[in-house]
Amino acid sequence: MPARTAESGWPPQPAAAAVSTTTAVRRGRGAAAAGLLAACHPLPAAAVTLFAAALVTAAGRGLAGGATAVGAVAAGQLSVGWCNDRADLRRDLAVGRRDKPLVAGTVRPAAVTLAAALALLVCVPLSLAGGLLAGTVHLVGVAAAWGYNLWLKGTAASWLPYALAFGLLPAFVTLGLPGAPWPPPWLTAAAALLGAGAHFANVLPDIADDLATGVVGLPQRLGARYSAALAAVLVLGSAAALVVGPPGPVTAYGWGLLAGTAVTLLLATRRPAGRLPFLAVLAVAGADVLLLVVQLRPA
């Protein structure tokens, strides 16, 4: 057999080998970064951060204070998302959730653990930058979300951290204003109802896997059909609080929002096993935000 020479490309020359190794390292880092991003639950994290940005805009927070508040919410959501995937790793492996980056092996558990800890560390000073009371309120909400990931997810009180964390978000925004005012009760109620409804809708596709791995939160106990119905009732209640809660007559947009919410949720929950109910909740939340910006806009 003729010997392979440098001209035939084998063995690789030092420069070619170095280029190949560098390319492989870059690709590996890129894949790890993409896996880390996917592990933070980017869609819910982005949705909550945008909701906070809308609240900040509507409440009239200044540019610096508003950016800090939104940054605090973003950091908190990142920490919660990474904590969730890391806490669920054993269960996700048991049911073969290859859609999860940790199960697929695109990112290492140690990297997700470190990212969650760093995001939480960043969240603390950003939260407290708006004042001790405002910061404490936000950190209580973040702690509730971590409590869900680490314990309450498998209990009948699984809905409570969602209601608490969402319900406190408007207070975090308004308490950072001059005079540290609390938000109106109707806004707190609307946010809490939306959070609880999002919990029931978000769990629907995973109920079978959750039950197989011993996770028996309230949606798993109720089953997909009743959980979907309850999600619809809670989200509709949230929209109703936004529409009828503020003083003054209900606007045409408000009545349209209620009617559109009811129709959207009715259609989305007819097949409760998929992601459609949760996506419908996000769509309703977007419409709620538009109403909220108009209602809270400073005169």
C-alpha cells in the first residue's frame, strides 16, 4: 500500500490540525451557549420581562430606574428558568425529555447551576436599587419561584408561587416610584390571577410525564381537562379585573378584550394536552398589557 504523504492530506499538517481544533472548540462553545439559553425557558422569561417593561412604562418610571427594574426581573427570570431545568434533570432523564438541553447533553449541569446562581446574585442588587421595600418585594417573588422549583411543584399548593410572584410584580414597579405607592388592588389581583392561570396552562403538556415521575401538583391532581378549564377561568378573571377594576366607564377596547379572551380561551382549551392553551395565555397577556399601558399612563 502506498504511504500517505503530506500531499494526500494525511497526516494533517500542524496548521490544519490547529485550525480544525479551534473550529471544533468554537462550535462546542456555541452549542453550549445555545443549550444554556434554551435551558432558561426563554419564552416565559421573555414574556414576564416584557410584562415588567410594560408596567414600568405605564407607571412612568425614569429611564435609569426603569432599566434597572427590568434588568432585575430579567435576571430573576433567568435564575428561575435555569433552576427549574437543573432541579428537573433527574425526572427529565427518567422520561427521556430529549428536548431539554441537559438531557440532550448540549450543556453541562454544572454550567446551568453556576448560571442560575450568578443570575440570582445579579438580581439582588438590581432589585434593591429601586429601594429596600421594592427590592424585598421582588426578591420574595423570586424566592417563591425558586420554592416552586425545589419543593412546591409536587404539592397541592403548586399554584401559590405563581400567584404570589406575579401578584407582587406590580408592587415591585410602583414601590420604586417617589413616595413608594402600592399598586391598586385590582392590578395586584389581575396579575395574581394571570400567574395562577399560566401555571395550569403551562403544566398541561407535561402532566403524564409528571405523574410518571411522582410530581403531583394541583394540575396533575385535577387532570388535563379540569386544569385547562381552571386556567381559562383564572385568565378570564384576570382580564375582567383589568377591565372593570379601574374607576370610570369600561372602554370599547375593554369589552372587546373580555370577549376576545373568552373566545380565545374557549377554543384553546378544547384540546388541553398541547401547548396551545399556554400560548393562548401569552396572547391574552399581550392584549392585557396594551390595556394596562393605557390605564396606568400618567396624565
